[in-house]
Amino acid sequence: MRIVVTADLHYRPAHRHCYVELAQRIAAQQPDCLIVAGDVGHPLRLFERGLALFETLRCPKLLVAGNHDLYRSEHNSRTLWESILPQATQRAGFVWLEGESVQIGDVGICGTMGWYDYSTSAAHLGLPADAYLLLKELVNHDADYIDWPWSDRAMARYLQRSFDRRLTALTTNPTVTRILVVTHMPIFDEMIPDYPQSERWSLLRAYMGNLALGEIVSACPKVTYVVSGHLHRGSAWRLARSAGGAIDCRVIGASNGVPDFVTIVV
């Protein structure tokens, strides 16, 4: 089975030819499943046009949202999250992975945006977690364009609980032998680079991932792959896990501003 995962399209009409080429390259992989791991496009019309790139693919198509997809425009972030984006996803023929998991053969697919909880903050800064709420506006446009009423850590906990339930259901399903986890934001510290010489990057690191999700995934013996986006920097690791064995981890990158994809053969 060939599963293609892409992310961080940030669809822009001026560069449509690049996106069409990406869709053609993905189609040439003849995937059995396509997953888009967030940041498709904003405002809504660009989110819809980004998903429409893949309308001719005749395979299951799955999606988790990214932080940029939730930037307020004609709709506020809460409405986008709770109804507008799930509905647009369904209309485009995609499964909204935040609401359900998918099983293809003996492979389970579980996904979440994985909102940041400041657990990836740079240790050398020595700042308390509460400081990152106040500092976010200095380095992260989420502070300007995400207007839902929840705090970062409250949203992270909410998504974590829902993801844990779905992952547990797949884990206890005897017909599932392997699980692929897809997140927008990375969930292992090793996936996020360190640049202690850069004060801006060191601050920004706190808004890059969610390590509590990584602990949940690491404890699941059926998880064999984790693929994330958000960083725009491609990389790969094989990480040992608490449940024994190892997890093949990928972060989807970009080349000259054009999003890339990874093909997972399971």
C-alpha cells in the first residue's frame, strides 16, 4: 500500500502552476491514499482551491487542518474550526481526520492538528510556560489572526484527549496491525531543530509542537509511522519508543517554496 502525505500548500493563485505540478507528481505515485497534513490555504476560497487540486484522485483522501487554515477572514477562527472547514473538507471528498480515524486493510490512520502547548520551548531560555502566551505576538502571527476563545494549552489538551480516544480505538481493534499517525505540528522534540544562536527562532520554537502527543504515540506499540508538517523543512528519523521497537518519523519539507510530499509504503 502506498500512502502519500503532503502539507503546507499555502495555496496561492499566482503560483498555481507549481501546485498543479505537485498534484501531477502525487498522481504519478498512484497512491492508495492521500493525506494533506494542514495549512492548505486561507481564506476559505483558497483552502477549497487547494483541495480541488486533487479532485481527480480516485483513492481515499484525508486531511488535518493547520494553524494557517484557521486564520480569521470572512469567518472567525471558531466557526472555521467547528463547522466551515469540516464541511468544506467533506465537500471536496476528503475525510476530516480530527473527527474520525480511517482503516485501510490492516492499516489504521489517526490524525490531529496537534496544537502547541509550549512543551517544545527552547530549554536554554529558561522561561516559564506562562511567558509564551505574552511573547507569542513578537514572533508568531497566530497571535494576530487566530481569534477563537481558547488558550493554546486548553486547545492542545482538548485535541489530545480526542486524539487519544481515536488512537486507543485503533490500538484495541484486532484487525489493525499497524498505525500511521499524521499531525500538522511535530510531536517529538527531535523533529524540531535547535538554533540557540537565534533569539527569534528560540522563542518561536515554543509554538512548533506538542510533546504530550508524542508521549501518547510512543506508548502505542502499533504505531510504525509518524508524519508531520508545519516546519517547511524536510527531515527523517527513526526513533526508539517506550513501547519497544522504533517509529519511522518524517517531516514534510518544501523546495524553493513549493511543498513536497512523502510516500509511505506499508
